[in-house]
Amino acid sequence: MFQQLYTGKTILFLIALCIVIGTIFYSQYLAKKIAKDETHKVEIWVAAQNTILNATDQTSLELAARISSENKDIPIIETNEKDSINPYNCVNLDSAEIKNNPNYLTEKLAEFKKQNKPIILKISDTPYTANKYYYGESMLQKEVRYYPLIQLIIVGLFITIMLIALRTGYKSTQNRLWAGMAKKTAHQLGTPVSSLKGWVEMLKDRKG
């Protein structure tokens, strides 16, 4: 019984380990793929901003504005060449925090700098002026990044429940075994005890 329980624990552990390792590798693959796709989207968004600044016809302006408005997921902060933030061109950020917290954009900029390199849009050479666009992770990318942790918690709960079930089953089997042994022992003891009672009665009769 102990050997069976030990084997069950080992199998559960190996299954959980394979699930966690597979999930981590696949999540990393998805995160890299999403990050590459989002970088491409930001590059298109920056190109649209350039078109808006230098548009010569209404059609190009409308197309660039449409492309710019389609970004609803990736947070972006615009700065100048000296990393001075332009608060009027920061998208997909918490507007309430921008209004109430004077350090919000600065903190977000520092966070974005750690996550991705900026995309630079050069405006002029002399003097050198440019806009930098720092961007962070979308909600989808964050969810993919935290997915292995959630998966690990689920697997941990699964193993815990299975171990409790195995232990409960083992105790139930052990209790049934003890009950069966007690019944068998009582049955085995019943025959000689009955015989002894008979002999005692016979001895009483002889004495009488």
C-alpha cells in the first residue's frame, strides 16, 4: 500500500513537472512572438505620426489618423530628443493618474525604458531634433507572461487534491482492513469460547 502511494505521488509529480515546463517554454515563445508583433505595430504607429506631421493631402492625413487611432492596447509615451515628455501624445495610459499624479508619466517612462528600446522619429538635423516613442507591454503580453504562474498554482492545487484523495483512500482501505481482521478474529475466537462454555456447563452438572 505504501509502495502504491509512493508510486502515485511520483507519477503526479512527473506529470505536473512536464505540464509546468511545457507551459513555461510555450509562454516564452508566445511572449516573444507578441512582443515582436507589438514592436511592428508601434513602428507603423510612429510612421503614421510622421505622416500626420508632414501630410500634404487630406487622404494621407485621414489614413494616418485612422492607423494612429487603431492602437488601443499598447501604451506609448512621446518625448523629445532629451527625453522630455510630451503629455499630450501619450496613449493607452491611465488618464486619471496622469491628471492626479504628477510623477505617473515619469515612472511609466522609466518602466518602458527597461522593457523596450525607443523608436526614434528624426525631425531635423540642424539643430538635431527628434521625437522618441517609448512603449510598454500590452495587457495581452502581461497575461501571457503571468500565465505560467497561474498554471503552476492550478497544478499545485491539482496535486494537493489528488494527494488528499489518495491519503483518504488509503486510510479508508486501512480501516476496512482492520474491521475485517477484527471480524475474522472474533469469528475464530467464537468457536473455542463456545466449546469452553459447554465444558463448563458439563462440569457443573457432574458436580451437582
